[in-house]
Amino acid sequence: MTGIVPASAPCAMARAGFDKYLVIGSNSFTGASMVSYLLDQGAEVVGISRSDEPHPAFLPYRWKNADRFRFHRLDLNHDLDAIMQMVTAERFPCIINFAAQSMVGESWANPDHWFMTNVVSTVRLHERLRTCDFLERYVHVTTPEVYGNATGTLTEDAVFDPSTPYAVSRAAGDMSLRSYFRAYGFPVLFTRAANVYGPGQRLYRIVPRTILFIKLGRKLQLHGGGTSERSFIHAADVADATRRIACNGKLGDSYHISTDRIVTIRALVEMICTMMGARFEDQVEIVGERLGKDAAYKLDSSKLRSELGWSDQITLEQGIEQTIAWIDRWFEELKSQPFDYAHKP
């Protein structure tokens, strides 16, 4: 690679942001939240996803002036030539990639689909990008699922021990990029965030699903009694962290994005019930656990905090209040949207 600014250089450490970004997977919840955040910072943003844009309720950047955003429907599995033509023409200095087959439990049904997108097509993209001498930063948004059913608090150098097809596919993609960094100096940075939530999230995720089911008077199925432990972090805090990492993280490094607050899924649902004046016993049905579900993720985010000055700003209670308000605003539209995940190969 040429033209790369070393992360340790003073000019790199002082970088406030890029003028233009490509966000791959811009229809995803975290991708759309990232686009919204970058527009707020004054950047020009181009987004690509394999499907048409969903209902505006799921696109935070559509709730504001989005004149500096352009969207292209392009599928990483089928449209790599068109993607690279655009990348070359636009000469993006920074690319943030949220695209992935992302559902954990569902990956057991068609594991080859997960490997196709998260490994084969992703490696093909990296193989083309590594010759782009204008690319200064490539942020690979990956997952703590690569650590498997680990115990204790995990730092960024924890050993990979994936336990589902989804996690194995993401670990393979991450390891391929590590080799590209060592062999070619590919300007990659890795992010692994805790459970992201907030206004605009798809309805099959636990926070909006719980809120919507309470409003509709429907029973929520709680897998395994909700004993697994997670940190829940607001999408705006994740977008802020991702931008800091994109601009000033150390090339080749990974960064955890998490709060220090760990709750069980059951405690989260109980909290939402209390905030909405509902009884947990009336709203929830306990069902069996999902195959391969990991018991806990406790991510150490001290590296991100100490190196890049990041801190989470939105408490879980504040974030849930915002998500309740979002569902109240779009309630009539959301009632007609799919409540369950629909797989696309």
C-alpha cells in the first residue's frame, strides 16, 4: 500500500475525520446509525446494501437532512465488479464494512450461506481493495462471537474459540484480514461491539421486540430463561467509537466497544416491563435455549477509552426510553413490518 498515514504519526492521531466515507451494509441497524452519525459530523457518505432501502423507520439518517448521502443497491455476493468500479471512481479514503450474514442461531440451518458472505465474498472484496493505493483506512466491523463461550473479562488479544457457523465464519474472515495486514500492510482496523440497540433497530432484536410485544399484548418467548449475560450499548455510542477508531486507531489492531454494565437478558426484559408498566409474568413465555448460544460476553473496552478518549454517554435506561419513544412515533407503520428474521442467502 502507498499513501498510508501511520497511526502513530502526529497528523494521524490528530485527525478529526475524513471528508468522505463508504459504508458497506448501510441498511443494517448499525450501518444506518453510522451513516446518520457521519452526516452529523459534516461528512459525505455513500452507502451500499444488497436490498433496497427499508422503511424509513429503520433508517435514522432518513429522519434528518440526508442530502450528503447517496445509496446504491449492490450485493457483495454478486456485484463485486460494480462495487469496485464505484470505489475506484470515488477514491474513498475510508471504508467501514458492516455487511455480513449476522444471525447466530439461524446460521445452523444454512451454514454455507454464512461462509459464502462472511468468508468467500469478503475475502474477494479484500483482495481487490488491497491494490487501492488511495485507501487509508478499512474498518472491519466484526463480533465478540469469535471468542465463543469464554469466561471472565475479554481483552482484544483473547483466543478465538467460535461455537457456531456464524462465529466460525466471522473468525475466518478476521484471520484472513490479519494475514493481509502482515503480508501487504492492508490498512485494517477491527471493531467488536457488545449488543447494540437503540431507535431504528429491526423488530426481531430483543429490545424493540419486547417493547412492541408489550404494546401489542403479545407473549415474548425468552430462550433459556434469559440467563445469558450481555452488555447493551446504544448505537450512537458505537458510531462515535467506530469513527474514532476509523480516524485514529492503530492499524492492524482490534478495539472492543462496550459499556461496563452487564445484565442478564431476563433483567433487561424485566427493566423494560417495569418502565412500561407491564408485569413480566404476563408478558413472557420461557422456552428452550438456542443451540450454541454463548453464556456471556464481558468485553474489556479500556483500550478504546485510554487510547482514543472514548466513553459511553447513554445509559441503558435512557436508551430504552429513546427506543420506546421511537416505537411510539412509528407504531402504526411498525405493526405492518415483519416481526421475525427473514433469511436471504
